[in-house]
Amino acid sequence: MERVGQRPEDVIVVILGGGRGTRLEPLTWRRSKPAVPIAGKYRLIDIPISNAIHSHMERMLVLTQYNSVSLHRHIAQTYRFDIFSKGFVQILAAQQTPADAEGWFQGTADAVRRNLWQIRESPGDLVLILSGDHIYRMDYRQMLRDHVEANADLTIAALPCSEDEISSFGAMRVDESGCIREFREKPKTAADRAGLATSPELLAERGIEGDRPYLASMGIYLFRKQALVDCLDNDLVDFGNNVIPAALQRFKLQSHFFSGYWRDIGTIRTFYDAHMDLVRADPPFDFNDESWSFYTHPRYLPGSRLRGCTFTEALLAGGASMEDSVIERSVIGIRSRLSKATVKNSLIMGVEEGPPSRGSDFPPIGIGEGSLVDGAIVDLNARIGRNVEITNREGVDNADGDGWVIRDGIVVVAKNTVIPDNTKI
């Protein structure tokens, strides 16, 4: 029988949403990283919130800092629990107080430390800490069961990885019971990875293939509340770099194996690749599981109006208006407008409600006649004129232009940007 304080509904969820997100610029020029649109109609923050709701963990605190206006607005418009529920999604923005004159969060652990008073006053003995910039589908109740059965102070979600993948993450060494014995941040060399591989027997027991023997931290932490307070009774600023290695000396740390799809949306390349995953013929992840849907702001959009268009491996959101256009291996977002255009291998975010008006000298919102967009990300409300080519034909890795950039070979057109007729990028 579940004990009070260790039931899913007693867990307080803390979602980290305050990072500057510089590696995702220009998508984060006007919004925080968790507010970046994904999959045509959602925001990144919808992923952890939806997972928590399905896991019956409905008491959530979202810690915000940079460019947080649109994130606050999205959460306020989307997540409203009824009066008979104990659920809530509460924003905790960085602020100056008499006890803390600096105000700004210095890292993930520092953000939680500055809000410990809210966490300590919340009912329940467990705190689940999540990131607001990952794409995955997880039932946190399974992690809770592992945590309780192991009588752990801290349980960390672990993603099995290959030797090439583990160099980008915090790596864990575990014993036969899954107890974490060592934590190394981003082991780059063979010497750094020595001794970290998980035993084939333990992998087989958890249903994991032997070609992924390394365990990467997913940035998902389930703390016993008092252990969290004790771990933050210092000036350490980051969980992965500082708090977790220090906790190994004092507390019992357990791993929770996760073998599903997971992406850390940290760069333009990973953001782009995640969307190309969605339009594969057999996608490794999609948003179509009726038993575990993802929630977002209900827009009540009409069906898309299409005339003379061809679609191949495309994901199309509602409210679009398209004619005589070709779409191949692309995600087309809400209210997108295309006229006699071609879009390939791209993400078109679409048009948000009430876009800024422009004079008659500017192209209409959307993608104009004769234009080609290939291998690009086009943010909301972009106005791409006629006979424009956005293809990075020269194969440039990184560049900066007027309202657009190239990062990792991908052209990114910023929000509200105007691309004049006949432009070639």
C-alpha cells in the first residue's frame, strides 16, 4: 500500500524553465526556451506538464527567468484545473527579495535553492525536478516506484546510450541493483569512460540492448524533500556539474532506466532533427498516442484549406491556407499560408493570432509564389516574398544575416522577419 507522502498526487513537481537558451537563438530572441513552438502546435513546456498530469502529479511549480512573458501567457491560458482538484501550475519568476538582493538564477540548482521555501511548504515528502526543454513521453509513477522500493534519497532517470552518445551527457556507473556509484560529467575520451559501462546482465534484465551500455542522466531527479534541502545547503549552482557528484558522498542515489525516445532540445541541430523524426515514415516518436496525449492551448482553429497541393511525409497543423504548393518531409504549423511554393525538409511554425501588421510595401504573411524553402526553420509570422530561395546552397555551417542565421548548416528565419522578393539565402 502506498504511504501518504509517497503517492503520485503527493509529489511536488518543479520544472526548470529559466535558461537563456543562447544555443537556440534566434528562436529564443523573443521567448524563453520552454516557450519555443514544436510539432506545429505545441510548446516545449507542454511536454513535462502533460507527462506530469498523466502521472497524476498535478502540483507543479515552473521556475522562469529570461524572456518569460510568452511562457507565462501560455501557461495561464492553457493549464486551469477545476475547483475540485488540488492541481495547479504556478509560475515562480526570478525576483529580488530582502533576503536575496541578486535575484537572478545562477544555475539549475541555484534556481531551486532560491525557491526552497515554496517547496518546503508544499505537502508531500518527494520533489520531482524536470527540465522544460526535452521531448519524451514518460510515466513518472514508474520512477516513483523504483525510488520507494530502493528507499533512495535521490533517483535519477537514466537513458542507455552508445559510446559515441555518452560524451554529451552526465554519465553514471551503477551496481547490480541499479544504485549509482559514480557520476562523471561528459566523458569525452576512452580514459574518461573507463569502467562506466553497465553489465550486460543488468541491461538484459531491464530489456536494454547491449550496444547501449552507458547510462546518461536525463536531467530528471526525484528527491526526498529533506535530502534536496540538505543537498542545496551550500553555494553549488548546477545539479549535473556540482550537486549530484557531491550527493554521492552523503546520500543513496538510485537509477531509473528509461528506454523510450528522448531528445534534449539544446541546439538548433537537435531541434531540427527532432522535427525531422516526426515526419519519418515510421517515426520513433509522435504526438498521436490517444492514451498519452500532450496538452496545449486550445485555439479552436478551423480545418486547413488546401487546393492543388502535394504532400509527402508531412505533418500539418490546423488553420492553414495553402494552394498549388509542394510539401515534402516537413512540419507545417498553425495558420500557415503558402501560395505556389515548395517546402522540403523544413519546419514552418506558421502564424500566431494577431501578428504585427505591415504596410502594402511588404510581402503578405506566409510564403509567396515561386519560393523554395529547403532544410530550414521558419519562425512565426515570417513574410517570405516571391521567388525567394532559402536553401543554404553554398553549404555554410554558420552565418548571420538580416533577420536570419545559419546554425549547423540550417537556415533559421527569425520571428516576424521580412524576406524580400528574389532573396537567396
